[in-house]
Amino acid sequence: MTYELLTALAAFAFVTSITPGPNNLMLMASGANYGFRRTIPHMLGVGLGFVLMVALVGLGLMGLFDAFPITHTVLKYAGIAYLLWLAWKIANAGMPQTDGSTGTPMTFLQAAAFQWVNPKAWQMALTAITLYAPERTAWSIMMVAAVFGAVNLPSVSSWTVLGQQMTRVLTSPLRLRVFNGIMALLLVGSLWPVVVPQ
């Protein structure tokens, strides 16, 4: 992979990782509801789960989609249904206790598994492999996965920090309910590009 291609891949990874999407909106909500420390497994699950997803998509799953296009459609609608359920859960999250014991943030395995039903993650992985590893060699796919590994985790973690900082404003049940409602609506809104193809 040339330096120019690597630079372009890093820029693509950064832009797609830092912009709003289901992972980032859920991490922001988790940071606000549970704090940074309790959201660390969620962040690691997103970062490492997506790296694994990129590798597996490049090493064979794209071929499955090529052979059986219906699998991509089924996965898309399963992802939409799951995201709507998560939006409902965020909208109905309660006020956390001061000791941080109330509620349970997403675990590492839940966040890693979520990548497989996250429409934005699928689009990112498929586009990255198509553009930056078109020959689908193991080396080029591992390079794409490694670049995302280096860029994705710090990017998504910034959303958790932003959510945690929001707790200074979310000092009443009403404010937290409004915030969680807005996060749920934004999460549903992030599905627009998936539901209505451009």
C-alpha cells in the first residue's frame, strides 16, 4: 500500500469514525448516563469489534454478499429493527444514581456484536475494502483493519467524553429525559441514509 493510499485510508477512517452514527450516539448517551469509566468496555467493543468485522468482511463475507445479495438485505433490516429497539431503550433510560450503580451500559461483547447489525459499520467496512483493498489480499485487508484500529477507538471515545461532560447540564430527571429523547431521535435519524438510498 503506497503512502498516498495509506494517507487517504487514514482520512477516510477518521471521517467515518468521528461523524455521528449509531455507535457514536450510543457512546455519547452512555457517557452521559454511566460516565467514562463504565463505558470503557462499550468503547473497546466498538473499536475492536469493528476491526474484526473489517477483517472478516474483506477475507470472505463480501464474496457471500456477491453470491447471495439477499443476505445483505436481511442483515440491513435486522440492523434497522435492532437500532429502533436500542433507541427505545435510550429514550426510556432513567436517572443514574450518584454512585453509578443504576443501569448497565453495553458490555464489550454486546458492543462488538452490535457492529454486525450496525448499518453504518457495514457501509464503512464494505466501502473501505472496495476502495483501499480492491484486490482483497490478506495483507491489504489487514492494513485496512489496522488503520481503522488506530483511528476508530480514539474517535469514538471522544463521543463518550462529550456525553460525560453533558452531565454538568443533565442535573435533573427532566433534562436527562429530554437529552435521552433527543439521542434516541438522532439514532433513529441516523438510519435515514440506510432506509432511503441516495
